[in-house]
Amino acid sequence: MKKDISFLPVEGVKIAIARREIQANEYEWHAYILNRNNQSLTNVFVTSKGYGFNGEAKQETSTLRHLIEEVEPNSYSVIERIDPAIFHLSNEYWISYFIENQVYDKKFVFVPGSLAESNLIKIQQINLEGVLHE
């Protein structure tokens, strides 16, 4: 049972939503998992969903599930492509992974308004502009 599992704090793992220019002023956006640890992350399970409001109407995306077998030390992996049309929602990434035999678990939420041009920074690890969630 989950209550019997020891969950240690997540350290050195970040989620980024970043853009890559495909043509002049035209971008593709992706979500990335960044491993800043000196150990591999294995069996990385990610669920992603968006939720919130579009004006007065409640809006929710489908829940997507991704399995990444390994994210090597000090590297990254693409989770999914993300459509800027849902940036007005809360975009949630819930990750679970192993380092050796220890399981780790954390929820990252990009709140409405956080995925804005004014919040973009250069993310050196992926060499792209984006928003980094610590």
C-alpha cells in the first residue's frame, strides 16, 4: 500500500516547458523532464493534464500517461508536445521514478499565466527558452 512506501523528497529533478523555433517566429512547445542528479532516473512515469476555466466555463484536458525507461544523469528527456492553446489552464505533471530501489514522487503545476513570454528564461540544460518549474 502507498502508506507503506517511504517517499524521500525530490531533489535535482525539474520540469520545463520550452519552445523551439521551427520557422521565423513559429514555435513548437514541449514539456521536458530534467535530471540534474549524478544518478539515472528509471521507470519514470508521468501523468499530465490541464484544468481550469475558459471564461466562466470549466475546462479540462484528457489525462495523458507517459513512461520513460531512463533519464541518464545530468540529462533530459522530452515528455510530450504541448499546445499553447491550453496555456490559460493549470498544466499538471505528476512524476514517479526510481533511483536505484527508492521510489520518488512529485507533482509540478504550471499555474495559469505562468507560461507567458515574460516568464521565459534560457534553460542551459536543453539550450532552449522556456519556463522551468523547480
